[in-house]
Amino acid sequence: MPIQILYLRTFLIGSLGGLVGYLFNFPLGWLVGAMLATIPCAMVGVRVPTPWSLRSVMIGTIGLMVGGAFTPGIFDRMAEWAFTLTGVTIYCVIISIIGIFMCRVIGRLDRPTAAFSAAPGGLSEILVLGPAYGADVRSLSLVHGMRLAVILVVVPTVVATVGAGAAGLVTVDRSIDFSVTMPLLDFAILVACLVIGMYGGRRIRLPAAHLTGPLILSAIAHYTGLTTVSPPQILLIIAQIVIGASVAQFFSDTGWRQIAAGLAIGGGLTIINLGVAALFALGFQTWLDVPFATGLMALVPGGLPEMSLVSIALGLDAAFVSIHHLFRIILVLIFLPILVPLWAGKPAEH
């Protein structure tokens, strides 16, 4: 079957699942529904590939949306970020130590695989770095894929319920605006931010370049008043479907025994990570007046694009969430290649 037909089939399955999720009022229903519809297909051997070029464009679109949150008033909050970023650092150390212990003792994983499985994302960077240091890519894919799937199902529900307090009210707009019209100049500015940001981000090797490149340019454009508009809502829905369906790749041809093992490790790690994140989020809310829902979303170790998307969809502070996840990824990229060889030995030469 031609790959284009397979892509179309994946999108249709994901769209139907997303529509069900929306109609049944799931938090982040379009994404969760698409994910839950495509994962069983992948598990039984049905090919549900996602075109990564489209996924990259959707991630870049999320970057444009997040950039819209960088208004001139954002610098009034920079002082508090020093404390919350320090909290992210401490949080990453704690969950990494706990995660390595779980992966070694419960999962019986070798040292490199345990270290990269326990590392708090980003997902794509881990899957690139891990095998270079001797980690088993299949185990990494299953553990991180399971963790991402659990986070995308659980966190929006937690945020939409527990987070609905006086300091962190979450309201989700369930209306759908199919309008795609915007002024031609604003459209040209956003397209330029998307194209130049994605290309330039890859060229200078930004972490999560497809998101951070457009995000930076969009932030500059919105901060300086060059534009005040964001991409239309329908693109947010498409982004949810595409990103939700893309999670299925990690479950391709996996049996229930492998799923159970991945759930035991990935799901267990996620529960612990969420518990520790909730404690830190409570601290942020108590001492720094950061809403609990926003603090929790800034800490949970999902992928940067996915967590940025969730924060936009739930009406949280997308700039705060994205900056903290980007900082977490930078920490991982800097320290993981240094610390893993010290503990697990040098990677094998190829």
C-alpha cells in the first residue's frame, strides 16, 4: 500500500478517535482520542505511520502559538523564574536518582539503558543519544513512549480537576472556530517565523529545534508588536491529532507482555514523577504564587512540544511552561553525556 495512503489512514483513525475524545469531553480530547485510537492498531501490527514532516510543521505551529505569550509584561516575572528554574534542577536530580533505581532493580535494565530511561526527557533527544552510549533503543522507546502516553492521559485530567482552585483555575474553551482568515501581513510574518525558525533552528542545533526556532522568532515578533495574532484554532486541533497519532510508533508490534513490562517501568516512573512534581508545584504556589496547574505542567517530564500543546489547550501560561521544559531538556543534554560514561562506562566504538 502506498505510504501516502497509510498516512491518510492514520490521520483518519486519529481524527475519529480525537472526535470521540472531544464529544466525550476528555481533557485534551483531540490528542488523547487520537492516541488511544492509533496505539491499539500499532500493537496488533496495523501500520499507522505519521509523516514526520507534517509533525514537524505542527510542532513549529505550536512554537508560534507559545511565542504569542511573550508580551512586554513577561519580563516583570523573570525574577521568580530564577527560583522555579532552580526547583526544576532539583526536581530533575531527584526523579533521575529514583528512576535509575527503579529501572535497575525493578526493570533489570543495564546501566546505560537505565540511565537514559530514567532521564526526564526530551523524548527525541533521548532516542538519539541513548543508543550512542550503549542503551537499548527498543527499551528506551517503550519506556519513554509509555511515560509520554500516561502523562498525556493523566496530566490534563489532573490539571482540569485538581488545578481548578482559586490560584490556578483552568477553563477549557470547547467551542471550535473553523475560521482560518487573518490579515495578509500577519499571515506572512507567522509563515516567515515558522519557515526561518525551523530551518535556522536546525542549522544552529537548537534543542527541540522545530519548536524552539519558530517559538523564538514568534516571541520576538509578538514582544515587539510586529504582530498580535496567533495561528487559527483549527491548526491547534490538527496539531493535537497529528502529535497524538505519532505516539503509536512506540507501540508498533508490541505484545501485551512487553506492554505490561513497559507500563510497570514507564507507568511507575510517571506516577512517581507526578507525585514529586505535585509537591514542587505546591511549593511554587505557596511561596512564589505560581498557580498549581501551571507549576505542575512546567515540571512533568513529557516532551516539550506535547507539554507546550497541553498548556495552550488548557489555557495555562504557555511561556512559563515552555521555558521550564526547554531548561530541563538543556540540563539533560549537557549533563547526561558527561555523567552516564562515568557510571556506565564509555560507549562502545562503532
